Amino acid sequence: MSAEVVVSLGAVLLLLVVHQLWWTNREARADAGRTVQSLQRAWDEPAPAPDPGGGEEAPGVGPRPSASGRGAEAAPAPAARPRTAPRWDQAYAVLRIPRIGLTAPVAEGTGKGGVLDRGYVGHYTRTAQAGQAGNFALAGHRNTHGEPFRRIDRLRGGDRITVETRDAVSTYTVGKRLARTAR
């Protein structure tokens, strides 16, 4: 094998590594940031008016809680408005973890292509929604594709985690952490 072939193969491999470790993070973080901004803009718009035919308001829409309601422990949406699960791979919430500097969209599902590889945090569909009774379970990359959970091992007991939706802001507190997280 000639030196030119070896150098060419080395350059191709280096480009693949750069793509996987740098470019995917750059693109996924940009996409996730645009999605967070889009969600916040949509939430700031007035909610659609109730159906003039006397029907109830569409599920999942309505005013966000006032600033005075933020910071309360797990404040679910008003009971009068039924909660329906978001459609598959739809971003519908924003996860904020100040300790690790994370602000990421939360999407329904944990598929790689539609959710995790876009830099989103995925909600396990068979678990409770934020603010509801039960476990609210999330998944996210620790390496590549925006790596939202890269520094999750830095969380400490007492750290606050918020999940913001159109309807509510749910606040969670880290109680304990695993001695080791899976990779």
C-alpha cells in the first residue's frame, strides 16, 4: 500500500471523527436551541379562543402560569383541561438544569432519528408526564448529537430541575444520585 493511500485513509478517518464528535454536536445544539425559542414564542402567543359551539378548549393549549407561580413544587396544569400525550417526536416542553447549564427541548419518545440525535431530551412514553403522579423518565445523549446529558454526573442532592410546558412549570429536586451512570 502506498503512502498516499495510507494518508488518504487517515484523512477520511479523521474527518469521520470530526463529524461525529464536533459537527453532530454543533448541528444538534443549534436545532435544539431553535426549538426552545420556537416553543417559548408559541407559548407567549394568546391561546385560541374556546369553541363558539360550546365545546371545551382544545387539550394542551391555554395560558402559561404567571411568574408568581414559577418555582412552586411540581405545579400540574389545571384539572379542567385534560392532558393528552404529545404526538410522537414532538417537542412540547423545555428541560432546565442550572447546575450543568442545560436548556433542552423535551420531545415525546426516545427514537434516535426524530428525537435524541436532534439534541432533544426524550420522554419515555410509558411514564408519567411532568407534574403528574408517577415517574417522569427522560433519555438523552451523553456523547455526540448535542450531548444534553454530558455533565449529568455533576448533579448533587438538592439541585433543581424544571420542566416547562405551555400549561405549567414543574420543579423537581435531586434527592440522590447513582454512584455511576450508564454510558
